[in-house]
Amino acid sequence: MTIAVGRAPSSRGWFDAIDDWLKRDRFVFVGWSGLLLFPCAYLALGGWLTGTTFVTSWYTHGLASS
């Protein structure tokens, strides 16, 4: 039989710190799924900007008529 007196040392790693930060209550909840959606939103915005710039260049260089 073992008798423990006092508290066990808190051995929290970097994963626990990130997990607590992601699950913290805030106006916009991030969470682990939100963390995975950030690259999708970034790529979608980049794709839209690239496409818009590319099509606009047709009119700038006279490749399309308005």
C-alpha cells in the first residue's frame, strides 16, 4: 500500500498548453477544428486574389474587350 502526502508535480507539456489555449472561452471559438480550417481559408483567399488579378490583367493588356 502506498500513501501519498502532498501534491504530485504538475508535468504539463507544450501540448497541454496549446490545448488549453485552443479550448479557452472567447468570442470566436477556435478549437482544434478551427485550427485546421485556417489553411483552407488562407488558400481560398489566395486563390480568389490570384484569379481576380489574372482576369483583370486581360483587360489591362488588351486581351479582352470590355
